[in-house]
Amino acid sequence: MSISNIKEIKSCNDGISINKFKANGIKTEKYGVALIWNENLCDCAAVFTKNSIKANPVKYDIAQLNKRKKFKAIIANSGNANACVREGLADAEEMCKIASEKLKSNPDEILCESTGIIGKRMDIEKIRKIVHDLDINEISSRNANKALMTTDTKFKEISYEYKGIKIGGICKGAGMIAPNMATMLCFLTTNANLGENYDVSNAEILNECLKEAVGESFNMISVDGCMSTNDCIILLSDGTKTCSVDDFKFLLKFSTKELAKKVVADGEGATKFLEVVVEGAKTQNKAKKIALTIVNSNLVKSAFFGENLNWGRIMSASGSVAKINFDNIDLKFEDIDTNKVVEVLNKGIANKLDDWGIMKAKNIRILLNLNEGENNATAWGCDLTYDYVKINAEYN
Amino acid sequence: MSISNIKEIKSCNDGISINKFKANGIKTEKYGVALIWNENLCDCAAVFTKNSIKANPVKYDIAQLNKRKKFKAIIANSGNANACVREGLADAEEMCKIASEKLKSNPDEILCESTGIIGKRMDIEKIRKIVHDLDINEISSRNANKALMTTDTKFKEISYEYKGIKIGGICKGAGMIAPNMATMLCFLTTNANLGENYDVSNAEILNECLKEAVGESFNMISVDGCMSTNDCIILLSDGTKTCSVDDFKFLLKFSTKELAKKVVADGEGATKFLEVVVEGAKTQNKAKKIALTIVNSNLVKSAFFGENLNWGRIMSASGSVAKINFDNIDLKFEDIDTNKVVEVLNKGIANKLDDWGIMKAKNIRILLNLNEGENNATAWGCDLTYDYVKINAEYN
């Protein structure tokens, strides 16, 4: 798979409503509900938060996925995270029941997710009322996306096609950083059928592909390094298009990276988008760790907000998590929009830079080459701003 | 050693200049130099940054300490970190030479440290000039402290006595967070002689004690979780007071904790001091990890700045690094100044709190009991404020 294949990926502007997948949602003042459904049972793959304190819908979904891998729909709400509340498991089950009645299906064919305040009981009657009002004859991926927005300021929707494989997705989350609402929800739909040519089921292969794609996309973004109780990525496939694992993985990785980048570009208070590319590392793990540490560092992030070329902070962050030979280091900054490149360090020797114009760019790529091996990794983030503190201090 | 012994610790107001230790310093506009010295050779123990990118004075000191354990003096400067600069090792050596000429001693009897901008060569002539101007007949721990201040707004000096053992100390650092100056320097002096009753040397025992004390003090504070290239803690002992290891450790832990707390209380932009006490953990390591994660979380820190009782963020941070059984959790907030306690969670059940007055306190203790074991740990930090971002964005 080369980079030139990306040209063959076509945007189809359906959001999550590709093929026969349908979606709609309603956002009211406090609560919002999104429904995503298919008339047929779909193979399901999912990745959930590693936080040991899991929200009730996460616990519910994990239990359901341990029993079966075929589902028809997802119901998700904003306004309450249904986390750290004892009665919450029954509320999650009730949400699925409400959705099943609306869609005239079985509650066991529904998964659910929540985002919002931790520690307060859900107002299940509000959910019931919104679902009652929801028009399932209207198809609007955009409405579903809107229903889940909390501190988000931008829609995060994609749909792509490659060799007949389609992937649609919506995503909610301004990083993992929203106040008391520290949540990233991502729902993906596809037509890919990977099971036919293999000895394992479609759901199993989808799960492997999803884990790998998440490792290179959602696990490589950070707004503030905080991990939520509710984070989840759920993928449904109606299996109508037989395809190769390689082709599917290629499109899935592209799709999840595009969504992940939309999340950090909308990071709370962010004024700049940062892409950190670590090259030439001895191991993949080392490249990943360094890239994430740079993108997570409050010092690096506030330097970019201030448009100061404090490269020492990048080196200090790198050295804090891995063995770095400073004399080998090449460091470049690139304006992603104009492709203008500024060389900051050349084998550990700093260039005298009089022009810091590069720091004024909106979208900046940091290229750090360790020159010690063959492994690369990319992470994405944003700057740390007054507004991040404001949003997270004032939320009530 | 019980808490009641603390009453027997007396403050002696000497700062680092206890016994025959002397100190003085000069701060000029860009650079500052501090000298700490003793007429006699002292046993030395030290702990340095674990950052793999080490500043040149750190590399120099480590090499010196591998050769010998007896030193007479420390020279330290602010204004330049002497890090990520190839010629810097020679500059560190030259600094020690300059100090040795002033003190009429051997360069090999001197250690050095630096704090300031990374990646720019030191102006060694400025250091030479300041040392030339320094009056070594004047003794002023305060001047030495002042000479090392960068973004610090408060002096960080202590001197205590317990059973005839004295410990003096000065500390520089507004967390590990200063812009391009991410550095915490701490110098300690003592009269303790621990070697006489043991088969190992005084320096060896001092080193063991220092490592243990740092683990419970400087390693348990965080302003922004960033680790510097220059961090160091150096302890000199003139060995004039024979004492037990237990008594010395007791005083050393108390002293380093007091200094560490002064660092976070002066954290850049901080408006609140936070003490996080994790109790009832299965292992010590788990208690430490959770306490540090809470104190490091941007979400928790901005909630305290905003005076919002978002306890969900504390639980989410805890669960992100360790297995937590939420149904066991007790959580209390205490106003450290008035000892007023508010119960937030009782075995995982949230109290309905109408009065958030506790959040208006300046100094807040967060008491989290996991109720699963016998291990406790305490960490210290501060809130995340507009001023933190401002200071770190605008520095140039």
C-alpha cells in the first residue's frame, strides 16, 4: 500500500449513513440522542477505554459482545456519562430497550454509549422522550453527530470508498478533555466482508483490523493526556462487499486517522494543530512513546501557543521517556499548508534562526529524526491555550 | 518515628548556611551565580535527573562523583542551562575552575549546576565576572537562593535541627515547568555523620538516605509532569555530628518534603496548593502512582482553579492508571488551614453537596481511600491556571 493509493480513496459525503446504514439524532438543551441502525444484523468490532473505572454503557456493551458479535443498532446519548452511578447498568439496558422498541428489533441487538457528567444518574425519561420524537424515516448522519456534541465546535464525519469498500464514521470529543465529560465516542460503519476467504469470522478479523487502526490513530492523539471512563470505538459491518484484509486495513487506517485528526483539530481551546513525526527510531514502541510524549507536554504545547521556537522543550520531553543520543538528532518544523520547512537541528547542532515565521503557521509538522534505526511513528495534538483552562475551569 | 517527633524539629533560620557551611550569591539581569562552600572536605550524595538528555553540568558532576565522594563546594548559575550544547562540558569544568580560584581550593573539589535556556552556549565570562564580584566574607543563604531564581516568585529555604542533627537547604524551581528552564535545583547541607557506626562510608549511607527521601518528596511533586535536563539534588555533609540513620532519615524526609511543598506552592501561575493523600492501597507503588496521576491531571488541576467539585475527574484519573473498585472508594476534601472536612464519596456513593465552599480554600487536601490494603502515599501539586499558560507561552 503506497501513499499514492490514497488518491483512489473517494469521499462519498454520506457520513455514517453509507450503504443501508441509517442514522438520525436529536439534540435538546441538556440531552441529545443519536441512533445508528441497519435493517440486517451486522458484524461488530469494538475497542473500549482501558480506564479501570468504566462507565455503565461500556460495561454493558462488553458483556453483550462477550455473548454475541452481531448487532443491528447503536443508541448513544450526550448529557450524562452514566458513570460512577450504581443504578447505571439497568439504565444502559433500558436505553437499549427503548431503541429496540423504536426500531422494532430485539434489545440484545442494540449497543449503547453515553457521554456527559460523571456521577449523576441518567434521566432515562428524557432519553425515552427524545427517542419517541426521533424520525426514523429521515436519514441524517449530521443530526446523529450533532446530538452527541458537548464542547465540540466542529462536526467530525467521514465517509470514504476504496475498491468498492466503504467506511463511514462519526466522532464526538474535543480530545479526551471535556469537563466532566472526558469522552471520545466514535462509531464506524462498513460494508467489508473479510470472513469469506479466511477460516475465522468476519467479526474476528474486523476486530483485529480495528485494534491495529486504533493503535495508529485514536491512540496517537492527545489533547491533555486524560483517559475517559467512556471512550469507545464501535464498528458495524453489513458484510455486503467481499474484500481483502489489506485493502480494508488500508482504508480503515486512513479513515480512523482522518477522524482522529479532526478530534485534536477541535481540541478544546486549540489554536494550532500539531503533527509530530518521529523517524529513525530503533523500535516502533520507542518512536510511538516519544511522539506521544512531545504531543502531551504542557511545555511544548504552550510554546506553540506562544509561537516560540523553544526546541529545547521538545528535546527535554523526548529524553524524559527514552534514551536519546542528542548528537544524532535532526529536527525540522514544517508548515503543513505551505510545505515550507525550517531546519532547527542538524545532527544535534542548532541552526541560528532569525526568522521564527514558521511558528505562526496554523498547522505544524514537527519532524524529529533519531537517526538510529528504521521505525517511525506519528502523533497528533494541539496547543495549550488560555481557553483550554477557561473551558475546563468554568464548567459546572 | 511518630508524627509527634516533628515537634522536636527546630527551625534554625540559617537556610543552607548551617554549621560551618557558607553561601552567597549575586543575581544580575540575565545571569546569577550562587556559591555554597565549606572549608573542609565534605561527604557528598546526589540524585540527578533521569532524563536521557542530561545537561553538561549534570554529566560533569556524575563523572566527578564516580571518581570521588568528597567535595568542598558547589557553584551554580541561573540564566543558561548549559544543555544541548557541545562545548558545554568544558564550560562546566571551567565554572568549577573559576570557583576553585575564588575559594583557593582544587577544581576537583567543586561541583556545578546550571538552570536557564537550553541550546545556547553559556557566557562563561559573565560567570567569571560575577564570581569575581562575589564577597566570600559575607554569608547569605538568601543571596544564594536569589541568584538561582528564574520564574520563582518565592524564596525556598529551610534549616532544621533534630537531636543535634542539622539540615539546611535551598531550592530553585517553580515546579519543573519554567519555560525553557524546566529545572529544579536543590542543595542541602548537613552535619550528619552516619558512617562511624557502620561498615560503609558516610557518603554511601547519605546517598541511600537521600534516594529514599527524594522518592517521598521531590519525586512526589508535579507542576506539569515535565522532567528537566538539569534537575538535581546535591547533599554535602561535614560529618561533625555522629547520629543514627533513623534519626537522620526522619529529619531529611521532613526537610525535603518541606522544600518540595514550597516548590509546588510557588508553581507557575498557581493559585491553589493541592495535597493528595491516597490511603488503603494494596501496594505502595499503586498508592504513589494514583496520587501522582491525580496531581498531574490537567482536568483535575483546572477544576480546582475553577473551584468546581468535579470529583468524577479524580476517579477518572485514578482509574486510568490502576485497577479501582469504585464501590470501595471514600473521598474527602479538607481545607488544610481550617481542617474543615467535606465527605464527597462514601463507599462509592456520592453525597449530595450543596455547599462547595471547600473549593474556595487556598490549600486543599484530597483524601482518597481505596479501602483495599494498608499502603499510603502523598503527592503535592497546584492548580492549572491562565497564568501557567501565559508564562509558558510568552517566554522568549
